[in-house]
Amino acid sequence: MKRFVLFLPLIFFIGLGGFLYKGLFLNPKAMPSALEGKSVPEFRLLTVTKGDRVVTKADLTGDYYLLNVWATWCAACKAEHPYLLDIARSGVPIYGINYKDDIEAAAKWLSFYKDPYQFSAFDVNGQLGMDLGVYGAPETFLVDHKGIIRLRYAGVVDTNSWRVKFMPLIEEIKREMAEDKA
Amino acid sequence: MKYIIGLIATLLVLISTSSFAGSVDTYQFSKPEYETRFHDLNKILRCPKCQNQNLADSNSMISQDLRKEVYRLMEEGRSDEQIIEFMVMRYGDFVLYKPKVDNVTYFLWYGPIGFGVLGLIILSIVVVRQRNKKANAGGEQEQSNEELSDKEQQALDNILNKNK
């Protein structure tokens, strides 16, 4: 018993060391989203390309869809763009939120790089972005059939993040939809 | 002499104003107490983009927007709690420099006190034990000084006789 007590500090030290060692490899930028599990906030905005068309939350349709926050001033958005085109081609609807941007530059971007979006809401003062808890671009939200945000992904969507972060949740949403029908 | 005083006065004015030039945007507050509340809130709210700066310190786009939002909400007459709630709803507990006390942060808040108390308990146990040991040890020594066992007495006698 006495010998065990003598080993207590060592055990404590190993425990603490393990805990702190794990901390070395955590990503400090990974931030839990406050909006996962909540519904998409209401908005009323113009679109970037289709003249003076006003869009609201009711215009976001689809079994599940992506909300992608982008801007022409954001270099990473350019890197992400080809992959978004691929996703759109595979049949997943993407709605753009053009975040704090210049409308002419944004329209030019879409005609030059091609447009993966159903439409892009022109969020010039970042109000919708703020309601979504956006703090930069690009950010991508996955919304399910009930209009609930299932994932918020800050950063560039690429093959890897799509497979690891998005695909499992999309499968889950599909399963839930099948269950709801049954 | 007059010039020198004038120069010193100018310098003093420059020095005293430069320290307020940190934040670029200027706001007109409808009530004077709003201004202090505004600055206090900007100190305790954390910039979501920049890891370790508060809203007052940071000049990132999102911090400028959030400062504007704090100002807007305040002019709407919302309380500090409501403004903080507004930010937490959107950006999560991350925006609070002082974490809330809940299940997740319980250890963070009370852990250090717990460790302190644990340390004091261990220390007092060690001290008390040590004291008892000393007291016991002292007692034994006295006892052995007073009396020798028969064997010891025999041994002592032998030694003393040898030397004779």
C-alpha cells in the first residue's frame, strides 16, 4: 500500500503529460459552430447575377443543399471554385452567399470562372453572414431536408474534406429521409 | 520662455491624444454611458477570427463588423446580457473571454481551487505524520537512555571489566 502511494505522483505526472501531449496536436482554429443543429436564419437579399431578383430563405430548396460563403477578395475561394463546380455537377444544389463584395466584380467572377450556384445572394453588409456566425470566407454549410444546419466548414472544400466531413453526413441525411418516408 | 511653454503644451496634447488613436472607427453615442459600456463589451468579447484578440484590439473585418453590431444593438436599447447572448448565439462560447460556468467549464473554474485544497491536505498529512514520528522517536530514545536491557548491561560490564 505504502509503495503504491509512493508511485502516485508518477502516475499523476504521466496522466498530465498525456493530456498535455494530446493538446499539442489539437487545431486551435477548429471552432465549434454555434449554429449546427439550428435552422438557417431568415434573410431577404438581392442576387448577384439575376438582376433585381429578391431571394429569401424560402428559395433554398432541395433535399439537402450547401450554402457557400464566397467573395472575390478571397483568394482561397478561387482555389475552391473548381471543386464546387464538380459538386454542383454531381447534383448537389449549392447556394452562394456573396459576402461583403462588389456586385460587378462578383458577376464578372461568375461569368469568368463559371457559376456553380443556384443563385448567389448578395450580402453586401454581411448581415446574413453574421447571422450564420461567419467570420471569413470561404465557409460552407450543409443543410438537411428540414432546413437544419448539419455542418459548418470553415476553409477550402476539397476532395479530402468533402469525403471526410460532408459525405458521412449526407449519407446520414439520406437515411433520415428514407426513415421519414417509411 | 513663452515659446518653450507653448511647445511643451503642444507636445503634451499630442501625447495624450495619441493614446486614443488605437481604434479607427468613431461612433456617436446617444447616451454618455453607452460609450463606457461599448468599450467594456469590446474588451470582453473575443474576435472570432483572430484567436487571441478582443474586439477592441482587433482590426480585422469581422471585428469591425461586430463592433458596429454592438453599437447598433446598444443604440436599440438592448442590455449587455442581450448583446452577449446575440454574439454567443452566432459565434458560440468562443467569443467570451470569460467562459461561462457550466458542465464543460466546471473543472476549469474550480480545478485550481481543488488542486490547492488537495495540496494543503497532503501537506498537513505529511506535517502531522512527521511530527508524530519525531515525538515517538524522541520518546524511544529517552527510554533507552534510562534503562539498558540485561544483555546490554552484561555487555557493558564486560567492556568495563576488560579495561581494568
